[in-house]
Amino acid sequence: MYSSPLTFVSSFHQLKDTPYFLNRDDWTHNNILQPWLQSNIPIILFIDPDTYSQIIPLWECPPNIVLIPIEYPTIIPVEKAKTCTLPIERNVSKDTMEYILYSHSRPLFLQSAIELNPFHSTHIAWIDICAPLEWWKSETHSMLAYMKWISTHKFSDTPFLAIPGGWDKPIGWDKPAGLDKPDGQISIISHIHWRFCGAFLIGNLQSVRRWTELYLEYFPQFLDTYSNTLVWDVNYWAWLELICVKELEIEWYWGNHDTTLLTGLSPKYYSEQLPFKCVTTYPYPEIPQYLPGSASCVNYRGKYWLVTRFVNYWMYPNGYYLFHDSSGIIDTINMLSELDPDTMTPISYTPISHEILDVSNTPLKKYDGTNKLVSHGVEDIRLYVESDKLRFIGTTIEYSPNGKARMITGCVDIENACLCEARILPSPDETNWCEKNWIPIPTRPGEFIYKWTHEGIIVVNEKGDTYIIKLCQMWSKIYGRFRGSTPFVQLETGEYMSVVHWSEEGSPRKYYHCMVKMNDTFTELLDVSKTFVFNEKKGIEFTIGMIRSMGNTILWTSTFDRDAKMVYLVSDE
């Protein structure tokens, strides 16, 4: 039996008394419904009986779609609606009595969907049926893939109701009444309010059900209060939020009538803590005023080598640094360790020399300009093997020629515990103040993933030249946000896997992660995992190290640039 953590709900009914739709050649049930009927998302579609009778003989309903023929229900009797007045400032051809009354049917459809719950979902979402035709257009394919991806996640157990919109403050935030315009006109019944865009909402079943109950309960009061004026649904949503502030907690996020309806939804609602088989904290040597954080590992000539970054500060959840010395400068000490192949724990700890050697084996020149340096050393070293050499790439300001954060690459001299053959890589954009998270491409020597975009991967070489590898657009709404994070490791099947991350601003900033799988030429993105976090509290967490060992995937993580840990994953699923 088909099941899904999330069910989408929508409706389609031919409106026969609204010129806006009657005069449009493209407003047909075929154009409107086809993207949904061909999708693999779990969805309940309420449609008018005439349309249903035309579809069913020609279409075999897949298990992820439930079609329900029904005349649309009304929040108030049609005869009462005919006695209502409509807003003065409206689109006369579209904002008819029929259309506005139909827009208030959403809570009734949602109540029916919750009662049916054919996919045994814990969460439910409303999406306007016209989204592909009206707003997504050429991006429809990628948006439907994004919806399918979202629907596979296990959502948070914490109740929530999230609704996107254009105004980040509820009506009434600046004055007690909050509904009257300066000229005395009651704006809630005369002008449209875009606190919410109305086209999408999502939440757990109980929260959405409560919203629908309050919607129906307070609607008569709204009509009585505002002279029997039937307003746009979004105006009523905004009023309901104000009136039911103690009974209804809506989590607003910015979203427009476009792809941000869904892509603006925070992963905090659907990211899971990554299941670990075991977690190990290494007995790192104590370095006064320094703490171990991010670490990178690689198998080089049959031995596992690890570089761990030690930092001289304590990061608070709000992102502020407490330095353990008076300098106020970030200082990095990198520690080289050989790992026991059976336990993957260090059998040695050797600080890497702060002096870096260039390709001529002389000390690499440090920045000598007028900019004040805010960081010493090489941050976030990632290890990789190329041309049978143990190589590294990291970020430095101290050795940058212009005092901006730039990428540095070279080799690791294991015997002398130093970085050698080093050089600074030019930025593709020299106006950029900070370069970081360049990821080496194993099958393309001297080339790195510079950034992920909605078109694909931007690749940069050691000269700073870039080109783009275009990827399948089906995944573009997912991979367009990615950054970093670990060097790729080769799977037993020959494909390559990496952990990527992205973040949301806040206090603290929140990091989220996915695993991605690429083909061996790095021209195809084969799969993307569900979103996960390492720490259930969610915050600044990072991983730049991953290996495969005896069929296991092992990661090295840090939280707030400290709390370094090695983790074995339960599985690669």
C-alpha cells in the first residue's frame, strides 16, 4: 500500500461565472491537471464531476494520486453569499463572488483530506492547482521533483503550521486595531493583504485541522464585523492570525507566487538527525587555549592520514567569538595523525609546521599589505590524492597576496610534517573577499567544484578559469543551494559520493546536509539523500572529512568549530 509522510492537496473546478477564466484559452482541465496527473508526488485532487468523467476513461490512476469528484463546498450558503458585498479595489473580471467564495473552500477540502488520509501521512500541505501553469512554467518539472523529495522526509515531531507570504509582520503589529488605514478606510475589506500569499501551507495534521476549525468558526464573526463583506481569502487569513493569536501559532516565511512557495520552507521542519552506528571522540593532545574542530582524512598508499584543525577561540551560538588570547585574531594549528586501520583512531599526533614551503622549496611569501589580518594559518584543510601525491587545499588570509581569503593548495610532507609545493590559487572573481569550500574532482586533476548553481556545477582550475557542467534540471531546486563540503570518495560501484551543506541565517546559523552521488565523469548527479543534521539541536556544524573503509562510511564532524568527532554511519541509504 502506498504511503508517504506528507500528502499534498489541491482542487480544480470550472468556474462558470468568472470572465477571467472563461476568456483564457489555456485555462483547460488538460493544461491545469496534466502536470499533477503525470507526477509521482502523493496528492489528493478534488475536481468537479464533469472534469472527472472526462479524465477517468483515458487515464489509469497511479497509487500516489487520489481523485475525488465533488462539487466544491462553500463556507457559507450560496444564497447568503449573494447578499454579501465585494471589495471595491479588485480585479472585476477575476475577483467575482464565485471566485472569492471558491477560494474560501480550502479549509473544507483540507478537512476532507485529513479525514481520508489515504497515504497515512503525518503532515499535509495545500498547493494551488494553477502553480505549474501560472508561476512555475518551465520550472514545473524541477518543482515537482522538489515536492517529491520533500515528501520522502520524516517531518519534525514538533507541531507546526508554516505559511509563506510577502509581509513579514502580522497586521496590527504597529497599533492595537491594526486594520484601519490612516484615512479611516477599513483596509482589510477594501485592499488585498499579502501577509500570506494563500497558494501554499504546510503543517502536521493536528495543526492544519485546528486552523481549518478556527477558519470556519470565526468566519461568521468576520462577516458581522465588516458589514457582510466577502473578502479575499488571504485577507481573512491575516485577520484570523490577529484574532486567534493565542489559539493559532503560524510560522511565517517569505514566499511569493513562484518557486519560493516551497523552496523558501526551512529544512528545520523536515531534517533528521543522521543515524550513527558509533561516535568517537579522540584523545587529542591538549594545546593551551586551542580546541580541536574540523578534520579531513584520506587513504594514501595504504595508510589513513588525518589533519585536524585546532582554533584559538570559542564560538557562541550567536556566532560571536571569544578568543583565548588578547590578539582577536583567528589562529589555526593543524595536527597530522596516522590512524589505526582497524579502529580509525590516531596512533600519532604531530603539529604541522606553520612555515609553508612553495614550489621552489622556499618559505611561501606572507601578506605584507595594509589590510589588517583577521586569520593566521590555513583553515579547513581538505586532503586528497592526485598523481600519487598526498595533496591538500584550504583557505588562507595570511599567505594571500591581497589580504583576502584565498585558496591554497600543495602537498603534505608526512616525514617533515609540513605543507610544501604550495601556491595560492587565483579567484575567478578577484573582487570576492572570501574563497572557501573548493572541492577537488577526483577524475579531473587540477580542477575543483567551485560552486553549485541552479544550472549545474561551476568548475574552476588552478589558473582561476571556470566552466559549467550542466546537470539534469530535475534536481535543480535541490542542488542549487549546495556548498562544499567533503572531498568525494569512490564507492564500490565506481560512482562518487560526497556530503554537501547549506546554511540558514539566524542565531545560531543553522547548517543542513545532504549526500550526493555523481557518476565517474562528474557529468551526472545520480542521487540526492534526504536532508540531515549531525546534532539534533541544529546549529553551526561542519564536515570536511569522509572516507569509505571496509564497506563503512566514516565522517569527521565539528560543532561550533569544536567538539570534533568521528562517526560511523548506520547505512548509506
